[in-house]
Amino acid sequence: MNEYILIFRHEDGQKIASAEQLDIWMQQTHAWLGPMVAQKKLVGGNGLLFDDSKIVWHKGVVTEGPFGKVKETLGGYVIILADTVDEAAEFAKGCPVLQGEGNSVEVRKIGKAKDF
């Protein structure tokens, strides 16, 4: 089995969901992840907060981030176990993040030290 990270991209992170919307989304996310938990294929994951963030650039330049000039934001991630990227992508199709028009889930294989 390989580890894959599923990165949740929101087209417009400036939009703030209501507490009720967030509660519904969390319930949907728990239901979506349930089968992975049952199969012991969920490695971990977290949401990314919109406050208290910086971007460090080349030559040590630090800016407020990540919302200065970019609308798209990263909302969070999960790491799962799958045999192939196609299997991981198939699972990603059920992610509640995809209910938002323009949102996406990026699926990437996680490299281990031996892969470099």
C-alpha cells in the first residue's frame, strides 16, 4: 500500500460558511471517511485554519498569507492508504468539498526517503 495525500482546494477561501454549514460539512466528511477508518486506511488529516498564517518567500521575505492576492485556498487534507493513484482518486470523488463549484481535491502520492 502507498500513502496518498488528498488536498482540499477551495476556489474562494474568502467565503465564510455559517456554523450550521460547517456542522453539516463535518458530518458529511465523517461519513465519507468512515469506510477508510473501518478498513484502517485512514492515516490522518487536518483542516487548515484561515488565521495566523504567513508565507515565507525566496530570500527570507515574509508576507501575510495565504490570502493576500490569491482567491484559491487550501482547506485541509487527509492521508489515506491505497494501492494506486486511481484508487485514491476514486475515493476522492466522494469528498464533500466537491459540493462547492470550482473546488477540487488534489491527489498526490507521498514519497518516502527511499523514493528520492
